[in-house]
Amino acid sequence: MFSATFSRPIEALAGEFLHQPKRVSVTPANTTVSRISQKIHPVDKNRKGELLRHLLRDGKCGQVLVFARTKYGSDKLARQLAKAGVKSDSIHGDKKQSARTRALQQFKSGQLQVLVATDIAARGIDIQQLPMVVNFELPHVAEDYVHRIGRTGRAGEEGLAVSLVSAEEVAQLQKIERLIKQSLPRHEIEGFEPEHRLPTKDVASPGKRRPRNKTKSKTHAKPASRNQSRPGKPDQKKGPKAKAATQRPRGAQ
């Protein structure tokens, strides 16, 4: 079995079925290839498509593998790019195998500039000398980020991984940075500055919690005991005689 990531739950599951397995790790766990340059372009969610088209028009990208979270989103993005004059197609689980094979072959041969894919469809993609990967949307699972950008920078080649991150994806970004144990540099594109800025970089080691603000414990007064007399009133003890005195005789109005 070969995998770019090997999480603890999967490792525990494998231990239940395998007998004394041998493990070979070429890099530390959940790390990204050093030859892959990673960066983030902060942008508002509704301007991601416009920014992607701007990057593609720059002419320095070459062929690009773009990752979207959903099947519908990948089809929609591919149609928008094609409408803008960018040769593109999409692959995902709902497409027939013949359609996926055709799109992948066209991408490998250079007939397509952009291939939009979901995480599941992209697991088996192996494209040599792929210069760039774009995360149009960050994955919900941090380990999938390592799988995504691992499509570039193969066989000693250099690669570039760009993520278009909006303010709604801050939680996913923080999980990714903690997993790979590094802060991803932010680069705002002129004319696409987001309305809501991303928070400052904060990379914490896994399992490390932030210290909580210590607050002074509030002291509460002890409730008065039942036998304690109330202020301003005599201590009245109800005995049999007092109880009888308070009862009205029968027939009284």
C-alpha cells in the first residue's frame, strides 16, 4: 500500500488486520514535498472564479489541475472557464469511466489547459511535469490537502500549489497549517483584495491547546439555615400549642 498520508485511525485499523507489517516512510508524516511552493491568495468567495480566470490569463500557469469540493461545483466551474475561452473539462464520480478517461487523456496530451476535479476522482491521477495545482476550494479534511498538492512536484520536478481562500474557510486553513506544521504565505492580488481579511497566521502543534483565560472564582454567600431567624422578626417556633391557637373553630366565618 502506498499513501501520501497515513493518519492514526487508519494506522490503528491496519494494525488489526496485518501481521508484523513493514513500514517505509520517505518523508515525515503528513509533510509536503519541499519542491512544491505553496501560497494563498485571500479573496472573497464570490470572486474566486474571476480571480482564477485572471491567473490563467497571466500566461505563466501552463496546465493547471483545479480542485473543487463538489461534483456540481466542478462542472459549473469548467463551464465558466470554457465560456471564458479556457479549454477545460471536469472529472468526478458521476461521470462515466469513458468520459473521465477521455478528459484525462486530453489533459495529458495538452488539448486541455485546465482539468477541474473532485478529491475522489483525482486520487488516481498521475501526471508528470504538472506545473501547478489550484485549490479553488479548501477540502474539509486536512489530509486531502496533502493528496491534492502531491499531484505536482513529482519525480524531482518543481511545482506550485495555490489556494484561493475566503473568510468562510478559515477553520479549514487552520487545520491544514497545523497538520503540515507550517504557515502558508498570504499574497493578495491587486484588485482582488478581500472585504474580510484572513486572520494572522497561527500554527499550533497537534494536541497543543491554547491557555484559557483564568477568571477569579465567584464566592457565593451560604444560604441561611432553616433554624436561623429572619432579621426584624422574632424567632417563632411552631409547637403543638401554637398550632392549635392558629386554627379556627369549626363554624367560624
